[in-house]
Amino acid sequence: MIKTPLLTTLVVNTPSGPVPGRPTIRDVPSEDSPSQDAPHSEAGRMGGMSRREPAGCPCGLPAPYRDCCGRFHRGEGAAPTAELLMRSRFAAFSVGDEAYLLRTWHPATRPASVGLDRKVRWVRLEVLETARGTVLHTDGTVRFRAHYVERGREGTMEEHSRFVRLDGRWVYEGALGPAAL
Ligand SMILES: [Zn+2]
């Protein structure tokens, strides 16, 4: 069983019961090699050919992945707020970018590996509440609900995450209390 705090922790639990797959889950990018192949930015323009092109970024923002969280995953910039870091980490789960998840994890709480479960597809994120975490702060929290599909079944998990700024960059520190489904 997976024991990492963010997102993967509760996958093993049965959340709200099986729900018939909805068309929206097909909007999720299913790239086989996300971060490494990201630099050729024209790849995203090829939507409609062999692979499905989502309307926006997996994090839920309207910009295309390559212009949104893809920039952070490629190391072309750092998320300026705790919420954007949280979104970019969800997007990293969605595209399978473990390296990004690890380097945006506080060293004190970072696991040796994330152990991404390929059977789980992270399909949608809802940011429910944010506190502090702006460009003016050095800490902040984000409460979110993440939607996933595992073996054709939809589920959700919620977490209230704490983020801190370390050497100028936001990192994920951990969850505040037990997550509630
Ligand atoms: Zn994004």
C-alpha cells in the first residue's frame, strides 16, 4: 500500500463508491513520457491527431498544459504561490512527473519516491480554500479535492496541505491533520 502523504495516500480507500465513467475523464492527457518530452512545445499543437488534447491544463486552469504547469515541470519557472504549486503538483501526478513531485517536496518530509500508481489517473482538481501562500508570504495552506479514476471507478480525496517557501521556492510540507473523504 502506498503511504506517501499527498494524493496517493487515500487511493486505496473506497471513496464515494463506483460511479459510471463520465465523458469528462477522457479529457485527461495520457502522455507516456510527460516531462522529458515536454521541451518541444509544438507537441501540444498536434492535438486532434493521435492523442486527445485537453481544453486546459490538468490542474484545472484554462491555459494549455505546456504554458501552465508544464513550464514549472520543465524547470522554466517556479510556481509563485502555494496554490499554483499545489496545482502544478496535481498536474505532475496527472502526467506522471515524479521528479517534479520530489523536488517540490520539503526535504524534511520528502519520501524516497512517490510510487506513482499507473492504475490511477488523476483527472480533475478542485481548490476549495486557500490561506496565505501568496507572493508576500512564506507559508500557506491549500485545501483541495482531487478526482481520480482507478480501474474505471471514479473517486475523490481531499487534503488540507501546508506549503512553505524554502530558498524562495514553494514546497509541499505535508497534510494538516487526517484527510477527509
Ligand atoms: Zn496548470
